[in-house]
Amino acid sequence: MFAHRSSEPNAVDKQAALCHRVLDIYFSIGQEGTLLDGESWELFLRLLLGITDYLLGSPSSDHTLAMRLCPHVLKVR
């Protein structure tokens, strides 16, 4: 979902919009602490850390998409 998919001009815009929608869902889950049990929280945290690591640390990731998503990713807690 968060990996660069296409080199078409509008593709990054569409992908960023979809990623924002997913991150909004994750944000909602993170705000409601009673939705997940301990094991699910651990998996959720690993998922978020993996996304963040890919966007911020991967030299092969697309910087355009990463720059659009980083503020939104950092908002998810």
C-alpha cells in the first residue's frame, strides 16, 4: 500500500490519497484504546513501525510519496 507503485504523474496523488484514508483508519483505531487486546496492539504497533521505517528510512522508497505521507504517519499514535 505504501510502496511506490507507478511513475504516472497523477498516480502519486491517487496513491497518497488512498494511503491517507488508511492512515485515518489507523488513527481512529489508535485513539480508541479499548478496541484491541494486548496482542493486537503489539501487531498494530509493528505495522505502524514498519510503515514509518519504510517511508523514513528506506533508500529505495519514493521520496515524493514519503514526503506527502510522513506528517500523516507521525500523527498516528
